[in-house]
Amino acid sequence: MSVGDLHESTLLLAGARALSRAARVRIELRSTRLQRAAWRPSAFSVLVLVFALLVSSPVAAEYGDVVINNHSDLAGMRPVVFPHWFHRIRFRCKVCHADLGFQFKAGGNDITMLKIIDGEYCGACHDGQIAWPVENCDLCHSAKPNTPTQVHESTLQKLVAPAKKPSVAPAKSKGK
């Protein structure tokens, strides 16, 4: 094999690589265009989304959320809805219950806004850097007024009957 043949085969190989690279780019562009076209929302889906946003109900506690109302009603604020499962998906139990000191009982901690602002409890993360700051009151204080502190829709609430008030027997009238 001569030097000229070697040079020619190198050029052919380089040309084949360039061609295959160009072909790959064209295929990727075509694929991207198809994906973009498939992702475009239809007029119907836009209407459904707008309707859902207009008709949606105000924020309410869902199953497993913790409603905290130790001080809220007295302060003229709505009770707090703590989305337990939202936090549980992102963090292990230890982060909040061991490291931050939350008890394993709804309302078990004396949480106040002053403590949160000082970086305790929720304030450890809700500082404006890790999570939204405490100035957005309605994001947390979103429960219906007068909702008691509880784990919303917990099985325990369904199993335990409310304490009955002792019934008072009617006073007997004294005979004549």
C-alpha cells in the first residue's frame, strides 16, 4: 500500500465520519421537531386547563395533611395546613422529627411565628433560600377557620368515637 493510497483511505474514512455525524444531526433535528409538534397543546386542552383554574376550589387539607391550629385562631389567622406527604417524599422522617425537633403528634409542638422567624421548626428551611420565606402567609395559613389541630382524614379519627357527654337525667318533680 502506498502513501497515496493510505492518504486516500484516511480521507474516505474522515468523510464517512463527517457524513454519519451530519446524518445523526439531521435525524436528531427531525426527532426534536416531531417531539415539539407532539407536545403542542391543543385548543381543547387549553380550554380544559383554563376551566379547571377558574372553577377550582380554594386550598383545603387533603388526606395525610396536618392541620395546626394551636395559636392561629387566637391570632386572627387561618390554621396552618402542613402537607406532610409533600415533605415526606423529599426528606426522611429524621430530618424533621429528629433534627428539627417536631414531635410525632399533630399539635405536639408549641410552634409560633416568632420561633419560625428565628429559624426553628419550619423556619429551618422556609428562609427564602431553601424554601419560600415566611412572608407569604397564605401559603401555609390556608385551612378553613376554626379547623382543629389534627391529621386530616386520618384513620384514627374514623376509628375513635368522640367522647360522649354524660347525659343528665331530667329532675324528678316532687310529688304533691
